[in-house]
Amino acid sequence: MAVSQTRSMGLPLINLLRLRGVPILQQLHLEERLLRTSYDNWCIINDGTTKPTIVMGVSGKAEELLEIESVIRDEIPVIRRFTGGGTVIVDQGTIFVTFICNKDAFPDLQSYPQPIMSWSSLIYKKVFQGIGDFSLRENDYVLGNHKFGGNAQSITKNRWVHHTSFLWDYQTSNMGYLKLPKRAPEYRQARGHLDFICRMKDHIPRSNFIDRTIDAVGSHFVLTSADLEASQSPLSLNFEPSSRLLKREELEEAIFKSRARRACAASAPQAS
Amino acid sequence: MASSLLWATRAASFLRISVPYRGFATVCKDLKYADSHEWVKVEGNSATIGITDHAQDHLGDVVYVELPEEGAEVTQGAGFGAVESVKATSDINSPVSGKVVEVNRELNDSPGLVNGSPYENGWIIKVEMKNVDELNCLMDPDQYSKFCEEEDAKH
């Protein structure tokens, strides 16, 4: 049996999978399946998703993170994904870039959150060279002091995934579905969503960002184009992903919890 | 300075903790260790499992612990749960095979116990072991200390 080639010219091989308009839940299922059942490195670029969708991290609590009554009224889907991190609302204006890698793709890279985050910033530093004041600030990608992408990771024994949802554009009104998170980086300084984030379209054309990202990836990997069929394998047939859509009953229960919290806070004795 | 170092040495000795030469993460003498940075304390057929000080230090503040169900089977080297820190979920792998008989429910409200007390109050699961011979695959404290030093030196 042939041993699969993992390196060429000293660089690890990576399968580049370019998608367009794939629903975010389908993308998350694909990522988790590749993380758990593939032995290859993957870079997935999904150019926009379908309808506006809220995506919470693995431990996200809807009652703390969302304006649930508005979410239910407007029938906004809410997903809990398999990676850590915060809450985003994604739509056609979002560009997704995901890396799924073997730990030994980069033997000098420790597979812990901070080193992986720093490694990823090297790629985007190259993307934005000469274009904007890019930096990695407290685990966020920023232009100046405005966040333009949400990052999250999942790390297994031998592989890791690092994925980003980039705000190339967004609907201002959609940010109204998200509460201010309890856990926030210091540099946010209690700014509301609209003062904290920025649109990438004000800095770089959409196709230019994707092309520059692929070029930057090519400086760390040897790229091979792949399609969805190539992402299937016998091992993946029985895999059950954990990212899922929250049911309406769960969101209604979250409203109840949210009201209970407010009632407790209101009735707590005031400090004298 | 000298007296505080002596106090620290005596305290470490009392607590049966050895501190590696460069003063990195602590390692406990009574435990066995996996190369994925979990520890196991064996008492008869029972194993208590958690993640090491090295792991919690590198992961950052733990904000959530995904626990298995009591009664679930675990396999040596395979994942049974996860911790969340700094926007990442990281698998926790079992150093031994067996059945989960107890999970540390304190971690639901206080996940930070994994950071503050990785070898004591931050324990994660207790397992009824299937095969004690599996312990032979694990590292002793000195081997694990050296393993951590080598891993950190490489990066």
C-alpha cells in the first residue's frame, strides 16, 4: 500500500477546498468530520453563506448571549458549534477560512491555542501587508483597534482546526441580535458591536482578499485543489458531528432563564 | 530570599511535589502521566484522572469542561471530554481504559479549578479500570518532567 505523501519541497501538503454559499451548519459538519476522520491537511474557503445565522461556541448560553425574543420573532437560526469561543452572526457578507492540520505538519508549533493563533496571524499579516494596520490583539484579528474576524479552534490529540469568520460586510441591524458578551477582551473597552467591529470591504476587495489568502497559504504549504467528493472517506461515513441547530423549545427555555435571571437581579438586596 | 526558597522546598516536600529545575509546571510524585498531558492516580482498581499543571498552564484560563456521562466507557489514549480555553476546545484523553464511575460536577460551576488545583480539586473523572497493565505504558513523574522540558525546549 502506498504511503500518502505528506510533504513536498520541505513544506506540508494541504488540500484547498473552495466553496461558495455553503450553509454554515454544513460547513461546520464538514470541518468536524475532516478533523476527526481525515489524515490530510485542509484549507477550506467558503465565500459567503446563505441566510443570516447565529453561531455560538461550544459552551455558549443563549440566555446570556442573545436577544432571544427578537431571534425567535425573526426566525434567525441559532447553531452551537464544536469549537470554543464567542458568538457571531454570519451571512452572505461573511468569508470563512479554515485550517485543519496534523500536529506534525509543523513540528516546531506547539498544539495549544496561543501558538496556533500566533501561527495563523503570520498568514494574515502577509494578506494585509501594505493594505491595512493588521495585528493579532488578544486573540482577535484587528485592523487598527477594530475587530474584523472571529476566531475559534478545536484541538485533538494529533490534529487541530483553526477557523475564522471574516466580516467582509455585514448588516448593521443583524448585530442587534447579539448582547454584549460577559467575557470580552480588554481592548474592547466596553464598546458596542458597531464601534468595535469593522467591515473588510472598506479596506480590500472581496476577491482580492481570497486570492491573497491563497497566496499566503502557499508560502506555508504546497497547495492541491480538492473538491467535496475528495473530502469523503470510508472512515467518515459513520461520523456524527456535534455542531447542531438549537430547537425552538431550547430558545424558549432560554427566554425563561433570562427572565428568571433578571428577576433575581432585581430582587437582590441592595448594598447599603 | 534563601529562607523563602527553603520554605518552598519544605512545603513542596510535605505536599510530595517536585518542581522541575527551571521552575516550570509542578509534577506530583504519586501519579502516572500520559504524553497527552493527563495524570492518573491509582488506588486499587480505581483511577482518578485530570490534566496536568503543564497542560493547564499552556491552555490558559479554562472556562468550560465537557464531562462524559457516568457509566460511559473510556479507552486508553482516546478522548472522553474536552476543556474550553482561549476560544479553543481541547480534547481530554483517558490514560486508562474502563468505566466512568464519577465525574467532578464542581467543574460545571467552577471550571477554573482545573487551573487553580489541577491535581486536587480540579480532578475530572474517576474510572473503574479494566486492565491495570495499561499503567505500564504511562510515564512516572521524572519521565514526565523530562518529557515536558524537552517539549518546551523544542518550541
